[in-house]
Amino acid sequence: MFYLKTDSGISLNLFGSQDAGELFWLLDSNRNYLRKWLPWIDGINSPGQLYSVIQMWEKGSQEGSSFHFGIRYRGVLAGSISLHAIDWNNSQASIGYYLGEGWQGRGIIIRCVKTVIDHAFYGHGLNRIEIRCGKDNHKSKAVPVKLGFREEGVIRDGEYLNGNFHDLIVYGLLAREWKSRSTAFY
């Protein structure tokens, strides 16, 4: 199984079908917390639904169009991070992430995003990474800001969430910007 190591307490493992039950537990036990920003969470009502989703993720990994990792903190599934919408012609991709409520405030997402950025720029030779965050999702927006992404604009009514449209802030980072500053973040 392919994985990325971030530090002694965190690892990123590509999701496999064996993870469906544990992923469902994470989502279900954090449903009220996560539903504020994840429009799809209320549609997941059983581990069986996640088997087909994970199979789609596995196919994406095999094709090189996306990589969906489980975030393991001290061996326990704490969240997810993905490098997705990979556009090889234009050498760019997006990063998305979420973390269960009980794992917040430990710097886990920052370390995971750094690892995925390194994987994208150094491992895959991509040139640009984008992160989109809900305009009012202050915790999520703090991640790209702290890592040196530039705010590039707003997608007005970019996501339908809990019966309403809301704006998305787009943050971008170029490989040359990361490579010139990355040692300052470690």
C-alpha cells in the first residue's frame, strides 16, 4: 500500500476498500461537525456506500488523476486529504482536506498539506496547486495562508451547501514559490 510519512505521529495512507468501515465511523461520529462544510456528508449513510467511493478513488490513483489519503494520527483514522483534479497537461491539481473534531488544534492538517505539496511538486513535478475554501470557513482558510498560498479570487456561489449557495475562496501556490520558501516552513 502506498503511503506518505509526515512525522512520527502522522501518516497518509491511500484509501483501500478495507478502510470503508473505519471511514464511515469517522464521518458518522463527526457528522454534525463536518456537515457545516462538506456538502456530501449527509448522503453517506452506511459503510457500503463508501466501498464504491473508495473503489473510484483507487481507480483514480491507478490512472494518476487523484490520490485520496486517510490521515492516520497515532494509527487512528483522523481525517482525509486528497490531491485531486490532477491536470497533467497544465501541470496542476487541487488539495482538499478534512479532520475529525477531536483532532483539531494539533497542527495535523498543516503537516499533511505540506507533505502532499512536497509529493505534488517534487514527486510528480506539478507546477501549481490550488485549495478552495468556504469564505466563512476560517480554520480551513488559515491553512493555505499559513503555507504561503496566494488568494487568487472568489468563486461566487461556488458550492451548494445545506440548502444555500456560498462563496469559495481560491488559493494558489506555484512550485517555484514553494521550493524557494519551503525550508522556512520546516
